[in-house]
Amino acid sequence: MARLPSLVLTCVLGSAGAAQAQERTLTVCVDPKPAPQGSAASATPPAAEVQPTFSMDLFSQVFRRAGQPLRFVTDQPWARCLLSAERGQIDFALGGYYSDTRAQVYAFSMPYMTLTPMVFSRASRPVRPQLAADLQGLRGCGMNGASYAHYGLAAGALDTGVNRYPKLFEKLLLDRCDYVPEELEVVAGMQVNGQDILTHPQLLASPARWARGPTKHLMAAKGSAAAAVLPQLDRALEQLIREGVAGELWARHVPGVPYRP
């Protein structure tokens, strides 16, 4: 019997599935235009034109340090990206929030960022909720495929008919909804493309102090070969956070907003 190549680190990965994953290029889907540093255009640009996000820059280094080849997939909206990862058509979805519902389907990396929940409304009709109950009876808008469980909003409480952030805030400005729940770091990142929501004269931002700050993760289908690689990737990610590399990358993308791992 021929000896396995030394690159197949079965003992380190702890499973045959993880060793098999290391022998091939792993696919990682991302929202083609997330914030920070997503395109403000409504149409999906060709993959060659997609500008790397903070998450992409960080996990390029994570996979490199872990010795895992990867390829980003940027031609799928976020909802389809999640479904592709769930079905095993793509190995990982990058940038998803943890939720108990998702944890029934996906395995998660360690968190690589903690975000700050906010509620955005029109300055002419301000919404300053102190509790989730204060949003009842109001029209809320959100992103298709995004998770808002940390705001305490029931499923179906939001109109999630858009999959791009510029369109989301356009609906708010056009009075098609009363409020948008979204994280400070996500909205701050839109400034890279001239979408300065935080200082927009017609918009008001209020902290959602009751909401638990969501954490961002790399996600894979439970029980998949990709999920078996997550412990190895976590070790590389933890090192990059501890060494300050993650914080430096974040500051390049979104200066002025603190990085919270």
C-alpha cells in the first residue's frame, strides 16, 4: 500500500473527512456586495471586479496559515450562499451570524467579530426604541437571508424583500418602512462606497441596547468534510486575532470604528 503524502495531516485534523478536504481547494461563498467595502451598484459585478472585504482579507490569511487552499465564490446572493453551504454545494459561507436556529444546520468557527446592534429611522419620524416591544406596530425592513433574532423580532416581522444594503436604506428613505435594524459596523463600512448612512441628514441611528451583539463566523454544513476542518482554521484565526493582525485589517477597511473580536 502506498504511503499517504505528508501533506495529508490526518492526525492533526482528527478525521478522514478533514484530511480529504485538505487535498482540494475549499470554496467559500460571500455576499458579493456586503459592507464593509461592497459595491453600491445594484447588479452583481463579475468576480474579477469584486473588491475584497475585511472578512475575505482576514480569512485569506487564516486559510494560508492553516495550509488550506481556498477559492472565494462571489456570484451568489447571501440567501443562496447559505443554502449552497447547507447542501454541501459550497464548503463554507463566510460572515454569518450565530443563532440557535442556524446551529441546527451549520457548524460554526469561533467568532471573528462582535457587532453593535442599532435601529435606523427617518429623522422626520424618529424611532428610538428601548425594548423590542417598542417596535411592534411599526413597519420594519431587513435583508433577505439575514438573521435578526438577536433583536427579539419574530420571524416575518420584517419586510426582507431586498438583498443589497443601498436598496435597504433606500426603502427607508422612501417611507416604505419605519425602521431598519442593522449593525453599526456594517453600516459604517458602507462609507467606503460613498454610502455615508451614519451622517445622512435624513436618517437617525439609535442604539438597540436590549439586543445582544451578534457574532460573525465561518459556517459549514454540520457533519461535512468542511466542518471537520473548522478546528484547524480556528487555531489560525485565534493566532491572527491575538497577534493584532485582524484588528489592523479591520482598521484599513473601516477606520474610526473599533474592532471587537
